[in-house]
Amino acid sequence: MSQLPIHAVIPDLLAGVEHSPQLILKAAPGAGKSTYFPLALLKSGLVDGKIIMLEPRRLAARNIARYLSEQLGEQVGKTIGYRVRGETKVSHDTRLEVVTEGIMTRMIQSDPELDGIGALIFDEFHERSIHADTALALSLEVQSVLREDLKIIVMSATLDQAALQQLLPLAAYVESDGRGYPIEVRYHSLSMNDPLVPAMAKQIRSLINNEQGSLLAFLPGAASIMSLAEQLSDLPNDVDVCPIYGQMNFSDQQKAISAPPPGKRKVVLATNIAETSLTIEGIRIVVDSGLERVARFDLKTGITRLEQVRIAQSSSEQRAGRAGRLEAGICMRLYSESQFYQQPKVSIPEILQSDLAPLVLELAQWGVKNANELQWLDLPPIPAINQAQSLLISLGLIDKHNQLTSMGKEAHRLGVEPRIAAMLLKVENKNSVLLNSALALAALLEEPEKQILDLQYSLHRWQQGNHPKSKQMTQRAVALANKLDCVFSLNEVKSHLLPLVACLAFPDRIAQKRGQAYGQFLLANGHGAFIDELQPLAAIDYVVALDLMRSQSPSNQVSQSSRIFCALALDITDLESQFGSLFLTTEQVDWDEKAGRLVAEERCCLGELVIRRRALPEPDKQKMTQALLNYVERKGLSVLNWSDDSLQWLERVRCAIDWLDDEEWPAMDEASLLCELRDWLEPYLIGITSVKALQKINLIEALNARLGWPLNQQLDEWLPVDHVLPTGTHKKIRYQRGKEPVLSVRMQEVFGEQTSPVIAKGRQAIVMELLSPAQRPLQVTRDLAGFWAGAYKEVQKEMKGRYPKHVWPDDPANHIATTKTKRQLNS
């Protein structure tokens, strides 16, 4: 380890830790920042207390802990230990813990003073996981308010040094070069018609046949990895093909990252899990697809959308760097050099594109009402915060003041996703069969099986002992049961109860089959979803969707919906019987366009889904008014009687709102008018009994009333309908929002006007469109005085010849305005 590049800057690093409360270390992959430096810090004695090191990935956390323990000649769990979800290896002797999956955040939340902890290390911070961002924000407040002696160390391969130093103003900064041999970068751009997997297979075969050493290929996801592995089955016998991605079991992951046996080479097929956190032995060749799959949360649908995107330049460099760890290497990029420079420099942080419900729950537990009360490298987006707060309120975990409810406090203590926590707590006091079924569902959702749509099948395999992760799921369910002071029994789990308890976690994802179409569903949140029509669940009337992704391609109607990857068949009658509070029964009155009459019915709804309808007797006049309002809301304002006068009046008001923003105008945009129909339109629906009769409504009168006194009087004063010309003629002013007011007038009628007229309390000059005697445009100006003194001379010269019967004075600013010809003036 003493040969690692980081060795050269260890004195600077230890000095930084000794003399500064914060430290920033920038070191390229392979420098030894995750291995040599933590051990050197441990041995230095500079940290009084335990060291906690955050790793963004579970596989990396386990392997780093194992590697460091080997350097000390110890077993994992002695001096060096780790904590990942569902697995802990620490002891009373542990002085350095490698943690992940939000565990550091929970440590801080459970003990804000971090008793017994002397330093927090944030490794691979450039990956910008939401857990790392959250833990850093909390730890900075702890350091500022409670623990001045706490050391905070941020380590990264690539980082925005200026932004990070602004966030950590007390930090010492140390940079280490990576240990790198020369890397030959080759570019091989794929055409639009070249499928990725066959193209990669071709390149890999060529490189294996013509070059020495093992090969690492980066692909966007598990599906493409498995497809490529099949296509490479014809490689020579001395080449092992080893996939590696996040959902694989640990032993297979270890096989991929360990050195190949003597006389063997390997081809490792990896996602971006292998970019920085892991050292894969023996790699000399890298093949980079330049792609990754990124989960982006859609605020409109509340659903995560999986997108395949081009990686950032920083990721490209990190991938290439894997080829030069041991000797001179080769990186084959399956894109052009110009494409490389078009890529963003760094990746978008998770915090800017994720579901923020878990974060908002953490902030509420911390006692923060607004995210901006903490220090962030990137402030969480306000729309995403608002959406998360709405979800948590609907689940009963926070109140309208963004404070934790009693159930919210319990949910945070459970340490699971907010939806799952709400489900467990809502059945906690029910019968043990329901609770056990909810515990089983929580474990199943944390360890989903690939390509399994119906989760009841996974449960059956678990109960039969055939599920590949039976042991882990049982351990997880038992651990959750312990937190709820109950005992988990897999035998008590009932398959038919899984969808019922799932609805408590995902009420917005209860889905109703659309008509007779196989696999087409409407979600309770109003959005569409689909299941492959060949799947048995495609024919079910109701399902609850547990995992779904918004499709990226807009090429057809199906792709506009979300694809359901995991679901449960739902008996809606059982759900209503067991959890009736999810349903709402209301009376609805609406206009039936086909029948041309009013329809009144009682509806039993679950979110946007209508479960049952029952016709009601003919409604009274008040219900009729409500029905017409519903009709306008549904069809839009265009169904009302918009005459030219009413449209011009509305444009004039909207211009007034823009130009005189110091006045208290009511909102007059279309969205606001639709949203507040009942305030301004309902009083004018008295006596209106049909859609046809809506045409009788005087919209100017209704909207004038919305303006209210004195604005409806001052409007004509500030933005008059017309302008009085020197001739005494009234000319209409044209108003259009976003543009200046315009007055079209024959030039002779404004002779004698010294300057352009102004409106809106003198703030807005009227643009003068000056016309010829034949009403054709001659000049457009907002500076009439400047025109008379300048460009008018050219116009006069031309117009005298074209219109000799009309007056073209030499001093138009002081001439009498007229509508007459010369002869008419002289007669």
C-alpha cells in the first residue's frame, strides 16, 4: 500500500485533520483514498473516538471493510467493521465503521451529539447520492452547533472544488494524483441503426483476440448485461464472462471483482457500479458504451421514470481510468470524440431528480420546517419538496405544518421507506395475520425478483423455501417485527392479504382496468399504466401497482403510460370491507353532452377511480348550477360566449396587470379563471338551465364584477378603450398581452401632436402605426416627436408625389390635424 499515490500526501492530510475541523481530499480512482488514508488516520491517533466512513454502495462498503481488515491481519468486525442494510459486522473493538444506505443519517438522528464518534468520512462524494448529501447537511449543523471537535472529511475523485469549499469554508484542501499508466483512448461511434449489445460483442471479441489482459465493459443496465453475456458464450475457454450489477448476490459480485485464476482472463460486464468504488483486479482493457440508466422522479405523476442517458465527462474519465491501474491500457469508447465533449461535465445529483419523501421525513425528524435552514451543495428543489410533503400528509406521517405526527415519529424509527412505514403502522394494531402479511410485503419489496410481475408468486416461492433470498427476507421481516414488538411468522402470511395491505402504502397506485382492453389500467392518481397483455394480471379488473416506471419514448399511446413491473391482483370488495376509509362516496351532478341533459348520480370513488355509480332523482336548480360549472371546468372557458368585445376587454385587463403591477388586480389568466369559476361565474348562472343557455352570459359584466370597485372604474381611465385624436375622432387602441399598445391612424389626423400619447399612469407609450390616405402603413413609431423631426422628411418627399391632393406640411408637429384633402380645406 505504501506504493499508492496517496502515500505522498499523507503528511498533508494528517496535518489538515489535526489543524482544521474539515478536510477536502481530491484523489483520482486508484490513488488509495478509500484504503490507505483511513488506515493512516486510524493509526495516527489524531481522532478521538470512532471513525465512520460513508460509502454510497453496499458492495463497496463490504469490500473496503474486508480489505482494510486484511491489511491489519484481522477478521472483519474487529478493528474494522461495516453496517449495510440487513447486515452488520462490528464489535466493541471496532474503531472504523464503513456504512451505507442512509445508516449515517440514522446515526446522526438517533444521537445528534454523535457520542463516541470523532470523525465522519464521506467517500466517493462525487457520486452525490441523496444519502450522502443529507448526512453531510446534518453533520455540518452538528459540527456548528453541538460538536466543534467533530472532524468532517469529504473525499472525491472529481468534484466542483469552488462549490465544495464554499460549503466547507473551514476545510483544508489536499489533492493527490492517481496512479495511472498511459491509456490509449479509441473512439468507435455507433450509427443510429447499430444495436448496442451486438456492437459491443463485436468489439469485445476483437479486443480479446488481439490484446492481452482482462476486459471491463460498461453497459447501461442489467438487461443489456445479461443479453451481452449470452452473445459472448463463444469466447475462448480461457476467458470467463462475469456480470456485475447491484441486484446480484454477493458471491457472484465477488467473483467479478476478484483476480482471475492463473492462466485465465475475464470479461467483466458492469453497470456504473464499477466506475469508482470498486477495484476490479487485472483489468487492462475498457469498453465504454457511454450510457447509463438514471431514475428520475416525475412530479406530475408521482412515478419514477427510468431513462437511458449519456454519461457525464467525469464518468467517462473514471471508466477509462480503470484500464491504467496496473499497466498501459486501452479504452474503447463506442461514441465519437465530439460526442464526448458534448456530454455534461458532471452528473446531475440525485437530490435534484429523486422522490424526496424520505428526505422530507428526515428533515421533519430533525426539526427543520424548510430545507434551506440547512447547508446543501444543491438545495432540494421546492416543487419536489412540496410534492413529498403532500404525500406524507396523505399517509398521515406529517401534519400541515410539516411536523411529524405520532405515527410519523414511529415511521422514522422503523427506518424504512415512508410508504412501507405507513402500511406497517396502520395494521400494527390489527390482527396478527394482517401484520405478518404487511411485514412479508415489506421484505419482498426490498428484495424484488427480476422479471417477476406477480408478487404473490414470489411469496409462494418464499413460503416453499425456493426463493433465492429467503434467508435475507426472513431476517428483514424479523428485524422489522422486533421494532414493532411483535413476532414474525411466515406461516401466518396470507397471499390474499398482500394486495390489501399494499393499498395502505400505495393508495395512489390502485389501478382499475380500462374497458375491455387487456393490460390497460387507470391509476387512482389519474394517470395511465399498462401490463403486458400476455400476463395473467392483464385480465384482472383491479391491481395495485408496486413498481412501475414511466416510459421514455413518446412514439405511441402505450408509451405515454407507465409500465407496471410488479403488481398484485386486488379484490376491490375485500378492500372496501377491510379498509373502507380509502373510499369516498359523493353526489355528482354533471351535464351529459350526448344526452343533452343533466345527470345526477352517487359515486363511490377511490382517488380518481369510480368504483360504483347509482342514479339519483332529478336534481334541484342549485345542483343544476353545479353541473354547469363542472361542465365548464371540464371543457374549458372556450364554451362560454366570448365575443370580440369580451376578448378585447380581457386582453386590456391582462395588459393592465402587467403594466400596473403595484395595483391589487385579481388573477385573470385562464388557469386562475377556471380554478375560481365558482367565485365569478356562478352568480351569473341563475336561470341558466342548459349548456346552450351559457351563451346568454354577459362575460364583460361577470369579469368586471371580479375586478371590483374601484379597479373596474379606473381601468377605463388608466387603459382607455380608445384615444381621441386632434380631429375629435375616437380611434380604438389595440391591446395584446406581451406587446405594446398600438394605435393605427392616418398621418394627417395626428398633425399637431407634439409627442406620442401615453397610458397606464404615463408608464406606457402608445405605438403609433401611421397610415397613408389609402390606410396603408407608412411608419411605426413610439417616438412621434423624433419621427416629425427626422424620418418624416423622407416620407413627405415620397407621399407628395403619390398623394398630391393631401396635405404634407413641412412642420407637421405644429400643423392642424385634418381628415380633408387640400381642395376640401380651401373650399
